[in-house]
Amino acid sequence: MQLAQKIGKPYREGFVKNRYVGRTFIMPGQGMRKKSVRQKLNAIVSEFKGRNVLLVDDSIVRGTTSKEIVQMARDAGARKVYMASAAPPVRFPNVYGIDMPTKDELIAHNRSIEEIRAFIGADALIYQDVAAMKRVVGALNPSLVGFEASCFDGHYITGDISEAEFDAMAAQRAAPGDENDDERSRLALQSATER
């Protein structure tokens, strides 16, 4: 709403959200994530038909949700679809407690903004700037000593994260035959559908 007010354009809710489908970026398996996006959001055709639209999301992690909602907007009749992320590109895994994808699963890891834009199918893609984000947060709370933004800038505040640790995390996630995999997938699906 703030962005719409700032640029002098009308704010509209173009999608109706199904509150019983949870966060798609943490769901196990690409197929489940893609299907869940379509179940989570329904386009309001009258808000898209014949219009140029700017979709705003909090972040783009794997690109699954962004790609689907851009296509849904096009399917609903949008002429042009622009995408803005309130967060900078998520280029690195978080190792401090947030269960995020490995670096190779992150759409922004080792990809340019143009490559990401092409993948999600938007006519243009706008990201928050890391330095600007840090500057604003610092101005809002001058008592902050450091700002942990490792998933955006790759600077891990503890200074002890290595490439070998990323490789180990990726191998652990990909380990076949883990007897807990099926149970974790079942619990993740159950949790997502209960929300």
C-alpha cells in the first residue's frame, strides 16, 4: 500500500489468499510447492484484465511462487506484469536457525537479476537494495551494533562459515534413504494444510 501511495497508483488486491495453505517455500518437493501456490492464491480477473500491474512480494526465495503468480496474472488478462521484492535477492542460505534451501536451490544464487526476471517471466523485476536496507534499519534503530544480513550479502556475522559447511548441509539435505524423510514430508504437508 505504501508503494502504491508513493508512486501515485491505485492499490488493489489482485489475489484472494487461501489461509489454509502455509508457506510454500518450506514445503518439501518442487511439485508440492508449485501445486500449493495455485491452491493458495486465486486471481481476481477484473483486477488484471487489460492492465499493466506491479506485483509486490516480501521476498523471492526459490522463485516458484513468483513464477506462478506472474503467470496467474497473465492468465487473468494482465498486459504487462512487473514484480517488486521488498527484500534484496536471497543469494545465500541462512545458517542461524531458519530452515532455508541450500544455495543451489535459491533462485538468486549466482544469477543476475535479468536471469531471475526471465525465469519468473516478469516484464521487469525490482529488488530492494542491501546497502539501502541496512542504512534504513540503522537509521530507525541507531543502537544496533551489527545487522545480520548474511542471506543477502554472504557476510556471516560469526565469521566461521565455510564452503565446506555449505557442501555438508547440501549433502545432508540430499541424503537418500533417510528413514525420517517420509515422516518429515508428511509432517510438513500436514502442518501446511492445517494452517
